[in-house]
Amino acid sequence: MVIKNVSLETVCGVTSKLPENEHMEFAFAGKSNVGKSSLINGLMNRKALARTSAQPGKTQTINFYLVNDRMYFVDLPGYGYTRANITEKEKWGKMVERYLHQSKKLRAVFLLIDIRHEPSANDKQMYEWILHQGFEPVIIATKLDKINKSQVQKHLKMLRSGLKTVSGTIVIPYSAITKQGREEIYDLIDSYLEEEAGEDE
């Protein structure tokens, strides 16, 4: 995949009407500080188009990035920020649930989990929630550069076990520093695009 152009097209808050996009959508979910903005910027080949919030947990919008005039990368609000109050958490939850439930163009949900640690209760809840909405999340194991190569397989096994992943779940280790894993994500997205192109013929 060659990234030719990207733009932040739509920003949806809690009360916003979700856009009815004509292109395929790929959503990215993960708890605050898991490296979601870094991943999205890496995939879009931009340094800072997806903004990292100065205050974790303050991003309360769903951001739609139009990529190559052909697809959308959808940045969902980070979850699990301990200092966000219950009312805020409920609002984010309902907004994300509404998106997952209503979007007609959503093809895949990428769930980011920090490879260094066992999945948190919030990670497990989000995984099960995405499954419940009818999607099999693709797990992106972030912060790959923070562990030794010899530890990678052990930590991937820990993630699968902690999430109780369904059979066939794709898990892709990713490093924001080296961009390892980016081509695998591109290949996966390309397969969806090719499938849609085949259906349109």
C-alpha cells in the first residue's frame, strides 16, 4: 500500500450524527497511552496528523481520516483512563457502541493491546464487546520495541490467553519506532479492499 493523501475529514462528538461514508472503514480501539495515535500516524505515513492528547483520556471524539480517497481510518476514543469519571466513560461507551452498531461501511476493528502486560479488565471487556457487535477484532500488540526479541512469543501467548481469543484471531506485533508490523496491517487492509473491488465488478 502506498499512501498518497490523507485528511481528517470528520470529527464526531457524543451528540454528533455519524457520517454515512461511501468508502470502507477500518476502526482502531485501545486504552489510553497504548500507542493508538502513533500507530495511525505510522499507517498514514504522517508524523502528527492523529493527535496525541496532552491529557490522557481527554479525546472524546471519533475521528475519520480519509486515506487515498478510498478508505477511512477511524480513531475511536481511548478507554480505561482511571481519572475519567463514570459519566464520561458511559458517554464514550455509548458513542463507540453506536458507531460499531450503526456503521454500514466498517470492515475491521483493530484492537491495540500493550505487548508488555497482561490484558487489563478494560481490554478484555472491549474485546468481548467488539465480538458481541459481530466483529472479530484484529489484535495489534503495540510497544514491540520495549521487549527483547526472545520474549515476543511468550508475550503474544500471554495476550491470547488473557483475552481468550477465538480460534483464528490475527495478532500482529507492532513497533512505532521501527514500523515492524505495518506491512502486515497494510496487507490485511488491502485484502478487504481487493475483496470489495471484486464484488463491484
